[in-house]
Amino acid sequence: MTPEHARDPRGSDSVRSQHIAGILREEILAGELTPGTWLRQDELAERLGTSRIPVREALRILESEGLTESFPNRGSRVPVLSLEDVNTYYRMRERLEPLTLAESLPHLTDHHLARLEHIQDEIENQSDVNRFLLLDRDFHMATYAGCPSDHLLAMTERLWNSTQHYRRAFMVLTDPDRATIVNAEHRLILDAVRRRDAEDGERYLTGHIRRTRVELTAHPELFAEKR
């Protein structure tokens, strides 16, 4: 039996694929693997101490989440987006995420609310950009935790994944006072969640996403030209 088909000593290929996907997901979302980085199966297998089979499946998982893109006969890479791409994705988010929030609200528990309060408290005491971005993502995903539609949640998360790098690049350039605005908007969203007010929640969230889109797309230097 060749190493390619040998059983991974640390578990089945399926379990190992999920583990590898988790490692690469964290590296992409943290900005360690930037847009345009090629993800070579042989190199990843060697680095992670496994065969190519679970690596190949992990890359498929990440592609379904919007974190990688594949090219015939060339392999996979972290996606490169144009300003037009990101503008479109944010406009999609403006329409999709308020629906996700509205569907989630009736199912959120006091435990969810306590977690949101904790995350927002930490955000307001955070000065590290990378940590802020992770907490910001956690905050919004926590507001969607009650959504009963797995399909809607998957689409919402995919759009977040696709634009994560560009939000990070923008945060490095932006006015430090912007954090005050973000926190005020989060508190409005949190208040709507606490009251289970879908109408207010949708309105606050739409404005929150739209403002980020307008500010982000005012920096064309952050984007690759679409080919």
C-alpha cells in the first residue's frame, strides 16, 4: 500500500480533512495566508504531516466556504477579489444578513445574549486589529446563532469569509476613531436583539454593513484589478 492510500495514524481521512481545514481556515482568516497565495497539496501535506488525500478534501471544504478557489491543472489559492467583487459581496450582505438576523432573533436565548454582551465588552477594550476582527466576526455570528436555516447561515458565513482580508487591510488604514462608531452600531444591534425587535435589528444592521462598504470601497488601492 502506498503512503497516498495508507490510513492516517491520527484518524480517518474525513476527520483529518476537517482538522486540516480548521488549521488553514484559521490561517486565512487571521491573514497569515493572503489573497493570491497558492495552496500546494504536496507542500501542505509535508507541513502538516499527512498525505495528500485529506489535504485535497480540506481544500474542497474551504472552497465551499469561500476561503479558497480552484483552477483546473493549477491548484487552489486564497481568492483575489477586485473592488467590484467586494462591492457586490457587501451589497449582497446588506440584503442577506438582515434576513438571517430576523430569522435568528426568536430563537436566541439568554445564554446567547450573555455571550453577545461579553464579546462586545471585549471588543470595546481591544486595540489589536487582528483580535478586533475576530471578535467582530464572533459578535455578528453570535447574533445569527438562532437562525433555523443551515442554508441561510452557510451563505452568510461564505460572504463574511470572502471579504475578511479586505476588512483587515481597511482597518489598518482607517481612522482610529472609527472603532467608536463600530461600537455604537454594535450596541444598537445588541439593544434590538435584547428586545427581539427584528425591524430595528434589520435597520441597524443594514446601515452598519452599508457604511463599511462605502468606506471600504473608497480605497481602490486595496484591491486587485479583475482579469
